[in-house]
Amino acid sequence: MNDPVFIVGAGVISGIGNNAAESLDALVEGKTGIDKIKYLRTNHSDLLPAAEVKLNNDELSAMSGLAPAISRTAMLSMIAAREAWDNSGLNKNIPSLRTGFVSASTTGGIDKTEEFLTHFLIDNNRGKLRNIINHECGSITTMVAEKLGIRNHISTISTACSSSANAIMYGARLIKHNMLDAVVAGGTDALTRFTLNGFNTLLVLDGEYCRPFDQNRSGLNLGEGAGYVVLVSERVASLLKRDPYCALTGYFNANDAYHQTSTSMAGDGPYMAMSGALEMSCLQPPDIDYINLHGTGTQNNDSSEGAAIQRLFHPHYPKMSSTKSFTGHTLGASAGVEAVFSVLALHHGMIYPNLRLQTPMSAFPFVPETAFSRQPDLKHVLSNSVGFGGNCSSLIFSKL
């Protein structure tokens, strides 16, 4: 059961780039994807910034190969998952693989359902029914898996903001239990009015660009995107013509059962998740070189995650930053997007900056990185994800 699982492919699309290379360039150059809302039709477009993918639906359709009538969530998934699958080389080099697709989402086809309701609520004889047939999240997963030619195992995970991390964990377990040879795992979410209005009702959205882990932070900015990694067994990794990016050495999911939309101020959920991932990887806290923070920029989230980090890592803190300062909070896709960023950080030896951090949080003795740096000696990267309902997950990626 302790056989290693390797990362051999990565694909991502978000507000900072339409693929992994563009995203990495933006992270290196400190270019945020947060801006005025342009593509989503909402009354809040001038009031609430967000990190939209910089393509309209027709452009995403051409890029993904899916029809314009298909959900934006599916098109984002198709683009990132196909990049990861192609990047792995498994789609053409190794025959007879048992393959799986485990994808996370919290929005599914809500964007198309909103189009339907716009017309239906005016006249219940209007509205295109094709806009609601792919409403549920699993429909998106199945559609993309079929396009990729993956049919041995297809699953959908929806556990709020930890969804993609749990998808990656599940994929790893399928490989460890010798049920599959390779899994494309991650998640996707498009920005919708339902999501934007819901978070606005919770009073956690910032009218300015978000400032994770800043003493004067005022909330989060939403984003959209998709991110996937390709997981394989040691046997499959040995058959490839190039070395894997890294290994997934530790992962853990925990639930503090504290509150429906908050985590405990003591950081119980993130603490349990990080501790469990460290135990699985046989590492100690000082072994972690970089933490990709969940870091949304809300008062509760940053305080809770910070408390957990202090409990676990004091007095020796690794470098850390929140890439949500670039991409916004991509919800069900966030852990997949950030897994790709973590893999790239480890592979290229990089620490990303925590943008717009001016006044460090007075409650903690550590300060996230505010400038990009090269760190060729990175060995272990920890990526945190904290979801509604207390669902908290941590992943550890390790250099080979």
C-alpha cells in the first residue's frame, strides 16, 4: 500500500494563463489575473473584481473542441485535462493501460442553467432544454473523460474548496490498490452568478484585489479555471521516456466539523490535514521547504490556517505564499490549479510571491514571501486546501 505514486503530466487554465507555460510565466513575473468582470453577465461587474479566464465561450469552444452550447466548466476541464494527458505522453506511448478520470467541481453546468432560467422565468414555454441537461457535476466529468478516451474509471468529487485535492487523493489510492495504472485527477469550476451572489451574501468578497495573509485583508476574489495532474504507478513511470515531475508522497483529508462555512480559529482542520500528510510521507515539519497556502484573504480562513501552521511548524517556518493572489479563489478547481503550481514550483525550483501583502498579520511570527525567488534545493512542497463544512486536505509533493 506504500508504493509511490508519480506525477508525470500537468495541465492548467486560469485567469493568469491558458496553459501551464503561460501560468508559470505569470507567476514568475508577478502578473495577477484579477480584474474587472468582463465575461460573466452580472450586476456586480463594476463592484467585485474576479480572475476570469481571458477567453469568451466561443474562444473556449474552439480551444476545447466542445460545442459553444456546452458549459464553460466543461470547456475549462477539457482544456486543462487534455494538456495534462498530452503532457504525460501516456495517450500514445503505452498500450492497454487501465486509466481513470477523477474530476472535481462545485458548479457543474450552473452557468448554462442560469441562461435557461433567464428565459424560463419570463415565460415557462421559453428556454433551451439543452442548457440544463448537463447541470450536475458528474455530467461534466463523463463528457470530458469520453473525449479523452478514458473509460476504465470515472468519478466526480464535490467537497467544496478541497474537492480537487480529494480527487487527487482518490486517484492515488486507486493506483496504490492496483485498480488503475494511470489517473488524470484535479478539478474545474467556471464563474457563475449563483456562486458570485452566494459568496457576496456571506460578506466575504473584497471589492478590491484580495490580500491573503495581510493584517488589513477584507475578503476574497473569486476566480475560475481547471487544473489536473496525471498520476501513475512506479511500473508505468519506468516505461516513460522522461523522468516524472515528482512524487506524491503524502496526503490527508480531515474534517473539524466546526461550522458550515468557517474553520475553527485554532486551525484544527488544517492542522489535522497537514499532520496526517506529513505522517504518511514519513516527513517531519522541518522537511517542508514551501507551503502553497490555501490563503483566501478572508478573516477566518487566514487566521485559521495561520494558527494551524504555527502549531505545527513553530519555531522553524518554511517559505510560503498564496497563489490565490494571482488566480482568485477557483473553488472546486483551486486545489487542482494549486497542485499544478506546486508541482511546477518543485520541478523548476521556484517560490511564488504572495501579491499585495503589505502589513503582515500581527498574530503570527511568520510572513509569506512577497517576492519571487529561485530555490533549486526545494525537496518537499505542501499544498493546503480548506473547504466549507470543515473539509480540509493537504498534499505533499516530493522531488525524486
